[in-house]
Amino acid sequence: MSGGDNFPMAEVMTSVEAAQYLKMHVKTVCRLAKEGKIPARKVGSEWRFLRSVLDGWLAESLV
């Protein structure tokens, strides 16, 4: 990765991996990402998610 992004590859997840991790349907995860309701980054035509960021998002949304 460039620009000083030093995240372990295991922490970077695809939309399918994020959906499995969150126990949600992949279409729901992509829709939430597109709407800006879940933290994600678009890389080309694919969404990418950081596990630690999703953990923080979950902690905030469960409060």
C-alpha cells in the first residue's frame, strides 16, 4: 500500500468478508457503504473495509 497505510492484509476485508464478519448479507453491506452508513473505501469497483474500523463502528452503533 502507498501513502503510509501500513495495515496488515488480514485486516483489510472485501465486501464478502465484511458481510460474513458482520453476519449481514453482502448486498446490505454494500448498500450501507454506498450510503455512507458503514465505514468503507471504494477501490476501483470494489468496497474495502478495515476490521478495526468496523469494530469501532459496531461499538458505537450498539451504544
